[in-house]
Amino acid sequence: MIKYSRLGGKSKPPLYDTTDDNGGHVRFITCMLVAFMLYISGCAVNYSGVVRKEDYPQTKKIFDIQFGWKKTITTKGVEMEGYAQNIRYPVVNDLELRVELLDKARRVRARTVYYFIPDTLMLDDISSFSVKIPLAPQKGDLLRFVYRYQAAEDRDEAFSWMNSFEMPAMEGK
């Protein structure tokens, strides 16, 4: 049977016949696309269970977030790997960590920022971070850790919070 378009010409057959009577290639392709999407979405899962806190010799526990890290100091700068753990709120969103290298006069010599992904940390969840500061510290320099996030406690409205702490840059290599 030949179908005609409104303009009077013959219409082209559809790319895929959606009225497939013999088992459905369309159904198969749809299932494969759904399976593929589920497979690649699994790559975005945070495998926070693999963070072993004992692997990080330096720690700082504050009322809301616990940080742990290990650092390597070279002539090219400071490299730090670590973790952040939500220890207070049911949910912490948009956690951001800024690490600054300060001189003796507390002037910022260098800074780097890390945005945690995934951006949601449930209570007791752990997420890892890795930062590099491109300047080598000198004697008397400090590392200032500044973190901020959004959270809510109980049924209260969400709020933004920012806190900081400092550590000697040359200690705890």
C-alpha cells in the first residue's frame, strides 16, 4: 500500500517500523538504550567506602566535618590527598575546600580550591579530595583550610556555613 503526503507526493517509509508485528526490533533497541544508560550512570557513584581513614596521618575534627590528609612537599609545591566526612548534619550540600599557603605575615602566597563530587554528603559519608599548591612552603609558612557548604538540621531551613583552621605547612610531611 502506498501512502501519499498532504502535498500530493509519496511519503517515505519510516526509519523504524513502530508497528513491528514479529517481536519488535524497536523494543530491543529501546531495552539496549535503557541498559546502556543504567550502566554509565553507575560510573557516577561515589565509592566512599574505599577511603581508609588510617591512611591519612593528619586529621582535624571540627563539630561538623572531619578532615584527614597526607601531604607531599617538593620543590614544586605541596600535594595533598585526603578526605572529608560529614559528622553532624543529615545532609551537607555543595562542600567546597580552599587551601591557602600563608607566609609568616599571614599573607596568601598561593591558593587552590576543590569542589567535592558528588556534591551531597549524607551523615557519616566520606568523600576524597586532592589538591596541589604550586609553591613550595618556607619555614614559618601556614596552610589555611577554608571550607563551606549548605546544610539543614532537623526541619529547619537550609543555611550556609563557612569555617577555617590553620596548620604549619612544613610539619607532618
